[in-house]
Amino acid sequence: MAVPDYILGMRKHVGHDLLWLPSVSAVVRNDAGELLLGQRADDGRWSVISGFVEPGEQPATALVREVREETGLDVVPVRMSSAVSHPHTYPNGDRCEYLNLGFLCRLVAGTARVNDDESLAVGWFPLDRLPELDKHALLVIAYALRENQLVGYLEPGATWDDVPD
């Protein structure tokens, strides 16, 4: 899916300047315990499946939609596992700060595949053989898979620079 019309409209006003946007990320495991990842088309990096929350859309609805759009899989959110903000600069220079809600999800149906133009590849990875991931993806995964099932967040006063690489 292309950039949402809402974001395109905002970019007409702010250019490449910082936008504050809501987003969701899905941590999905299959029956073998492998983790679902997608290779992003914009920068070639592997990451958890993520996307924008559209105006008027609930985060859990956005999560289910994004996973289906990007991978062809149907998932159900099990629980929200993280709430963090993180910066991102796109290759074209667009800057965003995402308020990202991470969810642990249960796989319901489907076969993982590249299902839109946002991904170069989609795959299942054993936890001990993950490709290189950025610190946002690693943090979202860590919060989703930890035994403590409380929602993870950065402590008051912490900044994104305080998160280890």
C-alpha cells in the first residue's frame, strides 16, 4: 500500500519536517516458535510488521489490517506488549516520530508471502537466527516475548538514545 492520503496531505504542508504519527507493530510466531519478519522495500532492512494507524481507526484494527496487507496472514492480537515512541527518517528525507503500540499476536490463517509493495521479502526466523534488526524492532520483540506480561515502556526521563543498540 502506498503512503496514506492523510500523510500525503500533511507532507504538502510540512515537507520533510517531523510528523508525530501513531503506529502499530506485530510480533507473530508460528507453531515452530519462529518469528515473522518483513524486509522493508524503502530501506532493505528486516523488521517486525508495522504500519500507520489511519485516522478514525482503532490500533488493534490497524494491526490486523497491516499484517494482512503486508503478509497475507490473518492474526488476532493477544495483548498489547509495548508503548514507545521512536524516530525514523525515510530515504527521501521525510522525518517521523512514531508513537508505536506493539502487540503480541496469534497466527490464525494464511501463508506468509509478500502481499504488497512495502516488502521485498517476508519470512519466519528462529529466535536464535534473526537477521540484523534495528533497536526499535528488537525492543518490541523483547517486550512481547518476555515473561512479565505488563506493557513495556521506556522509564520516565529516558530518551530513544538511552535504548542500547
